[in-house]
Amino acid sequence: MNSLIIKYLEPLRLPLLKKLYKSHYPSTKIKAGEKIIVAEQNSKIVGVVRYREVDKWQLLTGMLVVPEMRNQGIASQLLRFSQKDILHEQVFCFAYEHLEQLYSAHGFTTIQVEELPSALAKLYLRYTQTGKPLIIMQYHS
């Protein structure tokens, strides 16, 4: 079995990523300009995390590990790779409640909606109005 490789997604492979999301997370829409990091095993994408700009802040979005590869530390490896040059104090994420411990282990702390910049607060409120059980987290180095 080949080892896991964490790297930035080559633009040529974007259609493969869209197919992966369609299979596992169909409501996802990849936006232009996102920073995308993938985990690959045997040249197959098995995990991904995306960062999108919202005004002058970054939103960690679309974290996905394919179901048969979960609980093997892939999400942690994606976050560790992100710490090199993406994660900073102006990075936020809207995490499912059951993932709070994962994000906390990699420098994120839970905050209240009142602490969010207004552009992100509007986005968060829109997401949660659909009933998604999300918590707000901010990265702290």
C-alpha cells in the first residue's frame, strides 16, 4: 500500500474533486480562488480541505475524508499541512459539533457568533437556518 501524500490540488484534477464531492457531499460547490489541499493514496484523492476568502478572512470549508478512509488521521494530516502557510488568526471554520475535538487539537477554539466578523456571521446564520448543527471556531497559533 502506498503512503499518503498531502499536497495542493493541481488545477487539472479539479473535475476529479468535483466528482468526489458529488459522491460524498453533494451540496458542495467549489468556488474559484479557493486554496485546496488534498490527501492522496495510490493517486486517488481520499481527503480534501478547502479555504475560501470571505472579505479579508479565510473560511475553512468542505473538509472531507472518504468514508472508508476515516479514523486514520487523514483530517489531522490535512490540518497539519495547512499550518505551514494557510492557518492564521483570521481563519475560521463552521464545524459540525462532533468534530470540535478534532479542530481543537489543531489550534481552533470555539467562539460565539457575536465574535465573528459580520460577513462571516451572515454566512453562518444562513447555514444554520437550514438546521445544520454547526459551531464556530477560530484558529489561534
